[in-house]
Amino acid sequence: MLIAVGRDLSPRLIKAICIAIVLVGLIYHTLLAHLVALSGLDLWADHGTHTFVPILSGLWWLFLAPKPGFRWADIPLWVAWPVIYCIYILIRASFTGFYPYPFLNVPEIGWDGLAAPVAGLLVGFVLVGLVMTGLGKLSGPRTATGQR
């Protein structure tokens, strides 16, 4: 919303947000979509959230957003959101008993079984960040410093 009203955000923060949005779509369609059968408005809302927004956000970033150069220090920014979100889910679920994702469902997979999905999630964020970095070098506006 800040971008839409003309506020400046760090290109590195914009990139981290876009990585998270793209991963929402990828994770949903690879791990979760088959778990529920939707129709009507529910289907449209689902595709809006998990298909159209991630695709459009990725395209917006690729063609319109400023592209910061790669720094190793960016990786913690890319993975901060999934770490914080996983911690939130696990704390909330410990009180409610509701685990929204089967790959984070500790009662079913155990604490030992939690390590692989979380590690995979973090690796996914880093890989998508690196792919976006590579694509950003090929196209799009430059940052204010003249770097791609």
C-alpha cells in the first residue's frame, strides 16, 4: 500500500516482500491446493490470493520495481518472514490446537519431523531470491545508484 501512495521503500525490502508473495503461490500450488476442493466464489478468492497476486507481484517486481544488486546480507531479510511466521503458527497452535499446514503439524509429524519442512521452506526462499536476483539483472529499472 505504501508504494501505491508514492512512499519510498527500500528496494531490498520490496524484493523480500515479493519473494514472500511469490512463495505463497508456489507453496500453495505444490503442497496445499490438492487438500481442498473449492468452487464458485471460494475458488475465485482462492485463485486471487494464491495464483493471481503472486504472479502479478512477481511480474511487477521484474518489470517495474528497482533492482538492488545481490548482497549476502540480503538473505536474512529474505528468510525473516518465514521464520517469524512459522514461530507464530507454532505458538498459536500450542494454544488452539489448530495447525493450518500439514507440514507444520507437530502432533502428526513430531518435532523431529518439523526440521525438514522448515529447512525446505528456508531453502525455497533463498532459491527464489537468487532466481529473482538473476532475472532482475536481465531486465527492469535500475536502482537510484545505477545498479541493476
